[in-house]
Amino acid sequence: ECHDCADDIVVSGPLMFEYGETKKCLDYDTEGGHLLVAECHGGHKQAWYFDGAALKSKYDDRCLDYFQTGGNVFMHLDLLCAKFH
């Protein structure tokens, strides 16, 4: 049984997806603020952490957010992450 388990969960590092033998990682395109699924290379733009309320990039602490119009996923400045807290 788990009580208040979220406090014990640590999420940090690459977010990896496996398709059979192929592994892909969530990659941050800092030029356009978009997210990509790309080959895993362990670079700083593939490092993520969960701060208890939002998934953030270790590269610049921006929050992962879903843009409602068009279904695209973008990174937002930490200031805009306040809606998650």
C-alpha cells in the first residue's frame, strides 16, 4: 500500500520510448520550442525532471505543456509554469 507516493517518486534523465529494438528519446528543439522524438544521444536537450507539478527541461527549466490549438507540444518559460502549481 502506498500513501502519498508522489513525494517518493524521482523522475530525472532521458524520457525513452522503445519500439521493438529501436529506442527513441524526447528531445527539446530549443530553436522553435518544440519537442521531437529522436535518436537517444544522452545530450543535455534530452534531460528532464519532474518538480512535483510539471515536467521540465534540465536545459533551461521550461515546462512541458500541450498547446490546445493544433495539438502541438511546446516548452514554456518557467514563469508560465505557475499554472501547474
